[in-house]
Amino acid sequence: MHRMKIILVVITTVALTASFVPAATAAKPQNNLSTTQKIVYVALTPKDQPDFWTAYEGETTTPVTEGKMLSYAKSTVVDAIAYWKKASGGKMKFGASKFFLGKPGTAVKHCNSNADRKTAMQIAGLKSIPTGTHLVSVNVNDSCGYAGLGEQGGSSLTLKSFGTTTLIHELGHNFNFYHSSSIFCRNSDYSKFNATNCSVEEYGDFRDVMGNDDWCPDATLSATQRATTFSTPKAKNVTIGVDITVDESRLTTDKIVYQFKYKGNWYFFEYYVPGEERCIAFPTFLNKPQIQVRMIGPAWTRAKSKAIGPILINRRDSHLPTTVVNTDPNILPSDWILTGFLEGETFQLPGAPYVLTVKSTGAASAVVTLTKS
């Protein structure tokens, strides 16, 4: 969900308490890539706006059944399907989508996603939701305050805001994606890696559609997210003491993310070259090629929310490395953020006796080494 949204708890209690798993683990049957996915879209109608979905701007001599809003809703479904096909490397299959309009009065001013889901099932003629089907219930009168709710690894979602990015994000939860998060430790000191010294921002991965994408309509998925859920790319295991080349090449190579496990925690290394196509529009983000480090675990990082997924390590402002970054306050803006590690840096992995050394960062690739500390 977006920053203004919350995860659907009542329906997904079991799924949310499950541990996040590495790339090699098979997907749940509901979201198995061999299953053809289908979207059933139910647009609930406000009582005081009976033509909300069918209103047509312009002149016509024939009855109109698909107005401006319904046409827009259908376009968001087309765009969302195209997005997830691309994100899965073409592995996801989708059947024909179905659309239903509820009668006036079905969009109730309440905060009850379960009731909206049941109403949508009745309108669509569903006694149960088949495997691979994703029921989208749209209630523009929802009063809960979120833009949408996704069911983790499940089969339904609820929308108040029915824009494309919201639909893509909530479908991501159905496809078993957790939130793309970030972590910052006090004074950028990751040697004191604990709940007291460090804070986790559940929606903090700035370029990821499963993170904070409110300002970024072109947000993509980090390679780590795609590797841990779709195995596209398939994460490569790190060999201690051996140089590895992390090559992003605009998300076309299968060698763009490496993984390392230590005592139940997973660490992922992904090369990132900022650019406009990656939504690096805010001047507070350091615009340099960098190795981004994400991790899954330990358990205390998910203490505030079970929906936290891969966590991007951030460093800020005056605590940035002076050997590789000019921290002159007359040059850099305040609240400067570095989301990765630059050429010449070493970094002690939090919670593990290993050091990351960034040997080089080129135009399309970087060379790094992980050694025992």
C-alpha cells in the first residue's frame, strides 16, 4: 500500500505472520506463475451519483453505458496487467478481465472492506473466488482514509483511489510482494544494529512501486523485489573473497542482484545508476552510481508491521563518508540521503561479520567483494 494506506489485516493475518523467504522458494499456489491470472473489477456506485461510472462528457444520440470513469478504470486494468507482465519477465499470464457495475447505493460511506468485498462478490456472481482470480472492489465512498488495501498472497483487493499506480501496488500484495522498505541507524552507525539505534520506514524505498511511489508515476520494482518473488532475475549467491560484478544494464540482464545469507538474515547487492527514468527527481538523493544493499531480517525490523519486505540501507547528511562525498554544507542541501555505497567505500554488514568493499562503479556495472571481517 501507499503511505496513506494500511495492509488488510482481518483477511490476511496468517499470510502476514509468515516469514519472508529467499528467491529459491516456490510461490504460493494462488500466485504460481503457471496459473493464468484474471481480474474481476466491480465498480460500486454512490447513491447520490447514480451516473458516476456512466456519465459521458460530450454530445451523443445513443445511450451511453461506459462513461468517462468506467473507461478510465478499464484503462488502469490494461496498464496494470502490462506492468506485471513486464515485471515478471513475461512469466505472468492473464486471461480476459471482467467488469461489473453495482447499482446506486452499493458504494456505501463506511470503513468496511469486508462488506465491500462481499457486495462485490454478489454483484459478480461469485460464491467464492477461484484460484488466480483477483476481485477488485472499488468504493469511492470508503471512509477509512487509505487509497487501497491489498490481500497479501491472496485473491482480493479494495480501492478507494482507482488510479493505475494504486491498482498496481495492491495487486503486488496479491502477488505476494511485501512493502519495499528502508532503514536508517542513528549517526549512520550500523555496527549498533538494533531496534533502539535503528528505525525502519515501511514505505521507504523511494524508487519502488511497492514502496513510496506517490511522487513517482514511473516507479519500477527493485531487482531484489523481483528476485525474491518472481526469481526474475534469479539472484546469484556471493562467494566470500571473490570479486563479483553487479551489472544492471537497465534491468535486461539476469546478473543484476546478488544474495548472501548469514544466520537467517538475507543480504542483497544491487547496482543502481540514478536517472530520470528511475524517478531520481528529488535533489536530496545523492545522484551517483552506487551499490545498494537491501536485507531481509532480523525479526525486530518487522516489529511494527508484518508487511515489511526487502529493506534498503540509507545514510544521511553529515554522516556520509567524507572520503567519497563532499559534505561541505555550502554545497550540499540539508537532509542529504545516500541510498547506496560508492567506489572506494567499505561497509560492515549489519548483523554479520562480513565487510563489503566497493572496488569500482562504472557506467553500467560495479565490482564488489565480500570478505570476512
